Amino acid sequence: MTSIQVADEVFVAAAPSLAGAVVGDRARWRQWWPDLVLKVVEDRGDQGVRWTVDGPLSGTMEIWCEASMDGFTLHYYLHAEPTGDVPVEPRARMDALAEMNRVRRIAGKDMSFHVKWLLEGDREAGDPAVPASAGTAEE
């Protein structure tokens, strides 16, 4: 089992065909994970991206966009080990790893809500999903 384990998901009420333009945009990756070095293992277009991760962490990361109802579920996974020094003393080590996981969970949630915001725009709750013809919002 890896020390950093993040798994999260959020429903995006937008056409699945809009996902690839946002999650595949390399400039956004630097915005979402500025300290990580990402190498694409598999670019799956509108279904997401898989990476290897280097930098302060070493491991794998994935965004999987699964068509669901009238939109898609964005699944986010990160499995990694810290590359820097981690305390040896058990309690300090556990605290340090818990904090690293917390930071990465927040980054993942920020990314997923950013994707949601970009694709749903000002859509009101209960309104139909954003259609493919709507394109994507810019920051």
C-alpha cells in the first residue's frame, strides 16, 4: 500500500464530450498541481488521462471521466510515495503522512470543482446538463 492514497469523485452536469478539452489541457495541470512533474501514460481523450508522477511524490495519478446520466462522473486517483524526508518516529511519521494526504485531497477536490465550474458555468441546480454544443468556459 502506498503512503499517499487519494480517491475522489464529483458529478459534472455537462456532456461527456466536453471533458477532454479541460482535463487534457496541459496548462491546467500546472495550475492544479504546480509542484508535480507529470508524464502522460495514457491520454484517453474525453475519458481522461493517466500519468506517472515525480517531484515531491513518486507514483501514479489518473482522472477518469465516466459517462453517467446526462453528464459524467469525474473520478480522481493518486497513489504515491513521498520522495523527501519523512520522520522515522512512528507518531511523527503518521502525522506527516496524514498531512500530505490532506493536502493532496484538497488539491484533487479543487481540481474537480474547477472542472465542474468550467463546464457547468452558471447552470442552476436542476437545470439540464450543459450540451456538447456549448463548448467550454475560459478562466
